[in-house]
Amino acid sequence: AQSVTQLDSHVSVSEGTPVLLRCNYSSSYSPSLFWYVQHPNKGLQLLLKYTSAATLVKGINGFEAEFKKSETSFHLTKPSAHMSDAAEYFCVVNDLDTGRRALTFGSGTRLQVQP
Amino acid sequence: KAGVTQTPRYLIKTRGQQVTLSCSPISGHRSVSWYQQTPGQGLQFLFEYFSETQRNKGNFPGRFSGRQFSNSRSEMNVSTLELGDSALYLCASSSLSAHTDTQYFGPGTRLTVL
């Protein structure tokens, strides 16, 4: 069975400071992991994904994430926050579980960026 | 390429009614998945269709159903609406049905049940 835990429901940073959004996963097999962002009243946009290639994944808008199998983590980082990064972020796992290919979402982390 | 489109964007219904939501995937994509987003339960998987066949189903009652047409467009139907069905319904498409595939999401249909 697959599951995702986002360790912080809210994160607040100042503009120009680093961002760290934490995610731990549980998976029976070799998972695919994704980070999606959702701006208010909008759909979900893919930031980046991991599918067993390089463990450090670079995404759009300066975000990156590192897959750490030993820690079952897939934390999202960005060196310098921008006001436009304020949104809700979802860590997502998709495991090759028998008969199911469905995304399992974390509960989300709301990122606030202070001027 | 045009993105995933969903119609209508907003719906208001009353308890007991039924509703049909529509999703047009990205051109060439054959897999369409549906998700329900609520403040209390977050994002939950409803079902996935691939080449007109339901491949997977989430843990939702039988009032929730769907179908996919030969052009990959999909519809989702909810019968006998309940207040708890108020949610943002998101559709996502992908080219295949592999767990490595990226799913691209539409803007959603916001359903309000009164």
C-alpha cells in the first residue's frame, strides 16, 4: 500500500529566503513521486517528478527535490522564495501496486511568502 | 497543445438531483482519471479510464460512476446528490496508464449541493 505524509500543514518564509517542504512516503514497490502546486481557484500544476532515474530532480520555477530511499523522503526545496510561490503544494506517490495506478496525495502544505 | 478542459466550471444542485461532469483530455492522451477535492478529505481518487475501460476505482459509493468515449473524452456522473458531495472535481489525463506517467490536471468543476 502507498501513502504520503506531508509533515507541515503550513510553512511561512520571507521573500528571498530558502523554502523547504517536507514529504515522507510509504511504498511497497519502487514508487514514482511527484510534487504538484495549486494556486487559489486553479487546478494542479506539476512541479517535478521522480521515476527512478536521478535522485536529485529539478523542476520548474527553481524548485528541486531529492529522493532518499533510506529515509523514505522526497523533500521539496527552493533556494530563494518569490511572492508568486505562495500556494498549496502536494506531494504525491504513484506506486505499481497490484491493479491500481492511482495517485495518492499528501494532505498539502500551504506556503506563505512574506514580503 | 491545449490542456485538459472541464465543463462546466461551476455547478449548483440540490440534494437528490444528479449531475454529469465532462472532461476533455489533452490530444493523444488515452487515460483519464477523476479526483475529488474537499477541505476535510483532501484529494481522493475516484476512478481511471483507459481506452474506454475502467481500469481502477477508488473507495466511493456506487452513486459515482463514469465513462469514456472513443475520442477519450470522459464524463463523470453522480446520482442522488448529498450535501457531502460538494467538492472540486478534478480530471487528469495522461498518455498511458503507467505509474511513471505524469497526469495533467484540468481546472476542475466546483459542485455545490444545497
